[in-house]
Amino acid sequence: MSEMKKKLNDLAVKSEMDYFGVAGVERFAALPEGHRPCDLLPGAKSVIVMGKAITQGPLTAQWNAFHDNRISILSFTMYCVNRYHNLLNIAALRAARLIEKECDCLSMPIPSGEPHDEREWTNVMSNRYAAACAGLGELVWNGFVATEKDGPRIMWVSVVTELELEEDPLYNGPQLCDHDKCGLCSKICPAHALSAEKEQPVRIDDAEMSYGKRNKPLCRCAVKGLIKGTPGRLQMDVPMDKYMKSMDDWLALTKKDDPWQRMEFNHGNYCLLCMTECPIGKKER
């Protein structure tokens, strides 16, 4: 490991990160145009990825919320989602500042969580895809990156940089996800947004991966707690597979949202069941 990569790794540890890896920009060729490292930072050579595993307490709060104690969802969304994104974004900013100070290379942190393009429901660049490119885990059916220890219950952040760093090998451990035998993530989705059969193939270098196709407007309805089966207040009962075809349909539904729910928090998450209930690396709670 080069001296600078070690410094970045040490900084990640000091920033309370549990995972650290590096990918060369060539591994991101499959991303959509405009979302690749070199589209964002011409001259980019490496992408640094850091991850933080979710603690058990907020996961228990989410379980309670889905089992008749709705109010505990606020603990989940604050300490599993919002505060985690804050920690990740601070770690990314520290890494970018270190590189620019010591190496005189530009570095662009990619936000973890908000902000993103709400209409397209896309980030500047996919941090999950970056985690797979950096070899930190396996891309599984629910679209998250899982590890043996923590499953997919990990939040990620990345930094695109002009600094050339030694990249890490792709994940080559045991297969973690067997959707044909399991399929739990598709079965428990309150919005039925995650396909049980249709997959999205992905190629990184010579490795072929895939994950389940997701209906983004449907998924967004669950994330915002607009439909039955989530701890949200609205509990709309609509034929989701026929009604929700575009993000414009989702926007129309949000106008019917419960005003008290909107005051609870504007940026939160009433779902993430496909991530939290995945059996990979799941600990007893």
C-alpha cells in the first residue's frame, strides 16, 4: 500500500468508517453518461470508497415501526439514515481536503444520501456501484452491496480524485446472494417495486454481476410512507402496479400526503425493508 493510500485509510478509520477501498476509473464504464468519474472530474484516475455499517439499535427501531409501534420510525430514519449520511459526507470531505493539501490534486466528494436528482431519483454517481467497483462486497438482488459480516446494511460514500492510487481487487469471496432460493427482498417490498424475475446485468472489468430491476416511482412511494404496509400516515390503497408508471405519477400522489407526516421530516425513509431484512450477515435482534 502506498504511503498516501495508507494515510487515506487511516483517515477513514479515524472518521469511524468500517470499510475502505479504491477503484480505477476504468471500472465505471457501465455507468450512464454524465455519471462516470471522468464526466464529473476530467482527469480523474481513482475513486475512493468508504462505508459504515448500521448499528443494531436503529434497525430494532425500524422493526418496531413495522410491528405496530409506528413512532419509532423517527429513530430509525434519524440514526440509520440522516446522521449516517452526515458522518459519511464529513469523512469524504476530509479525504478530499487531505489529497488536495498534500498532493495538489482535485478531488470531488460524491454525496451520500441527499442531495440527488429527485425526478430521476439518481445521485451524482452511484456510491453503491462504486463500492462494488472497489471490491468491498457483492452487488446483490436488492441493489445494495453486501458483505459477509454486515450484509447490505452498510451506507457508502465516495471521492473522485485526480490522484492515481493502487486499486483493490474485485470481490472474489463466497456467493452471498441466491435470489432463486431466497427472494425475500422482492416478497417483502410494501410497494411490490422490486422484480422477482427481471434483472439488470452489470459488468465491471471481467466480472459479470446483476441485481433486480426496480420500479423507481413505486419504490419512492414506500420510501415516503405514502402507501399501505409502511409506517407512514397516509396509507393509500391504490393499484400500485397500474397507477404508478412514472415519477410524475409519484409527484401527483405526494399532493395527497398527510400534512402531519410532512411536518415530521422532509428527508427521511419509511422503508428500506429490502436492505434491513436481508438474511445476509443478519444478526439476531
